[in-house]
Amino acid sequence: MRRSLLPLLLLLALGCETSSPFSDGETGLEGTVTRSPIQPVCLENDPCEEPLSGDFQVLRSSLVVATFHSAADGSYRVALAPGTYTVRPEPDVSIFSPTFQTRTVTVEPGGWTRADLVFDTGIR
């Protein structure tokens, strides 16, 4: 009888794993996504960056653990457990740069971590 309970106990233990990179919504990242520069010459009173709207991937140890969409004003919010992550735009996000860019961010425990992400357009 003990042997027949062992597989059931293993299944229950696996189902209760808490090491998921997703959070219960109490911690995560929030901020804005922008692209810059948006013109070859930046002047003092002329904006040289603009909001970047699109889909982004959040990776941990090279695995996509979450995705988010930044709004037209560049704002975003994504629930994540505390830890260090890499954020990258989906391939269809237009940032005008020939390189595949990533940003490393760290989610702090105990609330939402602000991370304003700036992607280089390559315009010079």
C-alpha cells in the first residue's frame, strides 16, 4: 500500500512547486519604453525620444517567462517574482536598429520595481 501512495505524493509535490518565475501580482516591473534618438541632431527644446509601443519578451535563464505590451504612451506593467530578467522586443517591434537589443532588469522584493527601458534607434 505504501508504494501505491508514492506516485500520488510525488504528483502532489510537483503540483505545489513555488519556483515559478510568475508572481501573484504583488511584485513586478512597471515603467515606460522609449526609443531614442528619433532624429540625427537633438536640439535642447526639441524631444529626441518617443514612446515605443509594442510586444516584449521577458526572459530568465534564456527562457521566455512572460510577455507584455507597451501602450501608445510607452507605459507597461508586468507581474514577475523578484529576480533578474532580460527584456527584449518582439522581432516585429520597429526600433530602427539593426542590432537585437536587450535590457537587464532586476525585480526587487516587496512591491513594483520601476524600470524605464530605452532602446537605441541607431539614427546618427
